[in-house]
Amino acid sequence: MDRMKEKDKFLERQIHELVEGVEGRISLNIELPAHTIQLHSDVPYSAASLIKLPILLEGFRQIQERKLDPEEVIPVTQEDKVGGAGVLSHLSPHTKVTVHDLLTLMIIVSDNTASNLLIDRMGMDSINGMCRLLGLEQTKLNRRLMDFEALESGVDNHISATDAVKCLKAMENEVLFQLSSRESMIRILQNQQFYQKLPGSIDRNRVFTANKTGELPGVEHDSAIIRYNQKTVYAAVLIDELKDSSEGSGLIMKVGKCLNDYLLT
């Protein structure tokens, strides 16, 4: 067995040992340059804010096709504002934001108001069409963000670890997206403000990270592109049924540390 295969297998053992003691349901998909580590990777989970990945992709697809103008100004009314993560719900009642800024806010501060405005502007059917185009078998947008009435009636958004990685890889797909779109999407994820999970123990001065998290009560997710010296890892870790959310986020950070060490050694 050559050194690279040994490294891959060692990392796989490390990660499986890490997840063994978790009190929660865990799924992961980690694509290394020549090996993939998977655990229940095709099982659908409540997407939480990972559903914003296909929304971002559909936004840039519509911008490319000139169905959406990135400089179009969208008014944010008091009725549009929802709680949870984000800043728009805390701004003045007469705020106006460009489409590009909505896409940015949706990712870097996981803004739920921005997400809902984009869903309304692009259409839920179009976003689910992007999911089908990408072959996301377990991903579907069924409700707006912070719609707890829908959630209580059993309507939720879903994604799998495999699908989350497909979304990350799609952002670098030269067939689907022009260079400017690819660069913009990756830059937005790189500027993520919530980097305490997968990137939390990564040496970000040396290692490139671009990530999107997801949280709900008892749910901790993260997905990331991690790159060093032309070697790229695509990772998604999804955990639910947690009694202690900090256990989930702490575990995801440990997985990220393993990936950091893998790339740097």
C-alpha cells in the first residue's frame, strides 16, 4: 500500500473512532483526492440552513441566464422579516438590499429573511429544479425558513451528506457555471462568519476553507471545501437527535482538525 493510501485509511479510522461515541444520529461524506469516507451518507436529514446551498446555486444560475439581476434592489418590509440567524430582521423597516447582497447574507450570516426573499423571488419550483439538475436525490425545499407552522405539520426541508458535497462541488463545475459565478460563490462561502465547526481547528492562515453550517434544536451540520497546495477535500457532517448540541458541534470541529492534519502532513 502506498503512502497516500495509508494516509487515507488512517484518516478513515480516525474519523470512525471519533463518531463511535456520539449520542446522536450521524452521517458524513468526505471526498479526499483519491478516496471517499462515508457513513450513512445518503440518509435524508432535516436540512436546517444547508438548504441554502442549492438556493445559492440556483441564484447564480438565474443570474447567468439573465433571469435575475444581481443589482436588482429588493425592499425588505417588516412583514418579510423572520427570526433566527441573520441581520436583516434587525435593520430599519425601509431597508433595501440587492439580490447579490441577499445571496451573500444568506450564506455568510445564514440570514433567514434574505433566504425567504430569494425563495420568493426565484420560486421554490426553480430551486427544486436545480436540485434535480444536480442529481440531489435526498434534497428538497418544501417550506420557507422559520416556518414553524409548516414544520409542526410535518413539512420540512431535507438534504443528505452526499447531496451537500454535490452542492459544494457544483460551485466549481466549469460546465454549469462561468468563471465569474464560480469565483463569486466560493468567495461568499470563504467569507463565512460561522466557522466554529469544520474550520474551527483548521489553520486558516495556511489552509483554505469555504463552508456553510446548519443548526436547529438537536441538529448540528457543516459542509466545507478545504484546500491546501492543490489538494482539495469536500466534507459534510450531519448530526441530529442530539441532547447536547455542543457535543455535535465539538465533534464536527474534531473531524475538521483531522482533515487539517491530513492535508498538512
